[in-house]
Amino acid sequence: MEVELASCAGFCFGVKRAVDTVHEQLKTGKTIYTYGPIVHNEEVVRELEEAGVRVLNSKEELLALHPGEGERCAVVIRAHGVPKEIIDLLEQKGIECIDATCPFVKRIHKAVEEGSRSGKEIYVAGNPGHPEVEGIRGWCVGDSKVLETPEEAQNMSFDDKKQGLLVAQTTFNFNKFDNIVEIFQKRGYYQ
């Protein structure tokens, strides 16, 4: 039997970039942490932990991080991204931050930050408990709403006096997102 390898097999661009970033940082001799598992892949996370990478699983763990005197360390931000407050906290603590957030996710962060600063209501199509969605919401100035299903979009009340911005988790189901967009269009909230 001949097996052909699909051209889309393997990690997506953002995940590969994040994992490669951690491997490059391991060569520096610094103590390397990741904020959350670098990717949703237990084997990769285990392999990196065996190589010495330590995972910070919460803001509290980051707050408790106090590198020893003279210890060189860096925290690599996972592919899913993190809320802005985590980046700010690393800066305040004087800990080197290596941002391996997927560039597509970074574009969403920028859009929601700018949109919310200009007064737009922010809507995120995605899983509310997913790290990427938590990160996206953490770049909003003010509140944001998460829509996990088209039914939630259908039942949502909108402020007619405000403009809105709809974004989606990069791994969100395309058909669900398409249905949410269609609901926004039918209700006159999306052009």
C-alpha cells in the first residue's frame, strides 16, 4: 500500500511557530516557563517538560514566580495568547516575555482592543472556557460577550445605539460562526 501524506498534516502555522520558539529558547541556557501549556498536545507538553520547560498554569503561579538572584529566565506565551494583564504583569515583574501567540490570534487581540477602545460592543464566537477566548477577552477594554451557539446570538439583545465588532476563536466551528454571522445580518447588526 502506498500512503500519501496530506499537505495539511501536522501542526498549524501558529502552533509550529510556538513550539519552535520554545525549542529555540531552551538553547539559551535560561530557565524557560510557558504560560499555560504551549499547545493542546499532551505529548509535546510532556516532551518540553522533560527538556526542562516549566508550565505556569495561572496568574497566581506567575505572581509567585521569583527567579533567584542572577537566574536568567523567560516566559513564553502560548500559541493561544493570553490576556493583556499577563503581559503587563511580566513586564512589571521584570521577567522576559517571549510572545509566541499565533499571529492570527494577535490580529484578533489588536482588533478587539482597538474596537473596544472606540466604544464598540465586542462579541466573540467561541468556547468561553477556551484559553484563546479568555485571551481575546482580556484585550478588551470593558466587557465582551461570548457566543458559543447560533441560538445564543438569536436570543441576545443588542444596544441599537452602539456599534459592534464580531470576532471568532480561530479554531471555532466554521458552520456555527457562519450561522452567527447570518443571524447578525438578519437582525441588521452586520453589514
